[in-house]
Amino acid sequence: MRRDLLRGASDRTASSYDERFGEQQRVKFATALGRHPLPEGLLLDAGCGTGLIGAAAPDRSWIGVDLSRAMLRRAAGRGFGAVQADLDALPLATGAFAAAVAFTSLIDRESWDPALPELARVVRPGGLVLVTVLTHDVPGPPDVAGLALIDRFECGVDVGFAFSRL
Ligand SMILES: C[S@@+](CC[C@H](N)C(=O)[O-])C[C@H]1O[C@@H](n2cnc3c(N)ncnc32)[C@H](O)[C@@H]1O
């Protein structure tokens, strides 16, 4: 989907997002983080929306990236460092994060590329990349240099993929 259309859709959804999707997302967080605990260090929430995951791991330092300002305002209210950017071209330093998560944010796109290589780039060696996608969006992840797939799992209404940064 064109980025301006996606941004507009997210802007319009922001005020009702938590009420409509909060419970569904919390199930995904609990499932994924139960299988793959977050490593120590700075965390990236890629396509953070309203920053719901902050409530699931409130004692951690998060940077949230999203296209939507309305979403980011809410995430900032939850204590996130908020960056407006496209996941396909992250304005973030290489190796800066202990882990990157993308819960239901690789959406309305033809391919996980180049977002997944970007997540790989900003995570330090030994770090974790955790991605969930809606079941109908899954053909599966591309083979990305520097990432080893370590797990594929059912995750609420999503399918989850965990990668280790080599
Ligand atoms: C379904 S919401 C999920 C939000 C959050 N991850 C959660 O679990 O509650 C998807 C979010 O990803 C963002 N998003 C989708 N594609 C994006 C892109 N290419 N760059 C940045 N953000 C994107 C949307 O704006 C939206 O806020």
C-alpha cells in the first residue's frame, strides 16, 4: 500500500486502536516474549503503533518507529522515544539495539524486504529480531544475510518468527 495511504489509515485508527486491538496484541506479546525473552539493552519497536508493548515490558527502554504521528504521540505518552520513519529505511545506527520487534507491522506490503534487512542492520550481533504477521500475510520471511531463523510459532491470530542476529 502507498505510504501516504497507510499513514492516513494509521492516523485515523490511533484513537480507537487500544480499545479495538489491545487484548489481541497482548496475547501476541505474551506468547512471543514467553518463548523469546528480550535481551538486556535498548529495544526497537518497529511499527510501534500506540506503544502497547511498553505495558508488557515497562521496565525496558524502547525506541518506537512508526509512519503515523498520531500513533507516535500515544507511544511517546507511554515513555517511548518516538521516531517517525519508514521501516524500509530506518534512520537509526547500525548495531544500536539489543533486539527489534515488529508485531503486526509488516502489513499491506508485497514483501518483507527491505524492512527485515533493515531490522537486521540495526540489531547488534547476538541480538534478537522478533516479527509477527497476520496469517493471511505469510508467505514466510526472505533469507536475510546476518539473520538465522530460530523459531516459527503460532502467536494469537498471527504467525511469529524469531531470528538471531549473527
Ligand atoms: C497493526 S499496527 C501494530 C502496532 C503495534 N506493533 C502493536 O502491536 O500494537 C501496525 C503499525 O505499523 C505501522 N506501519 C506499517 N507499515 C509501516 C512502515 N512501512 N513504516 C513504519 N510504520 C509502519 C502502522 O502505522 C501501524 O501503526
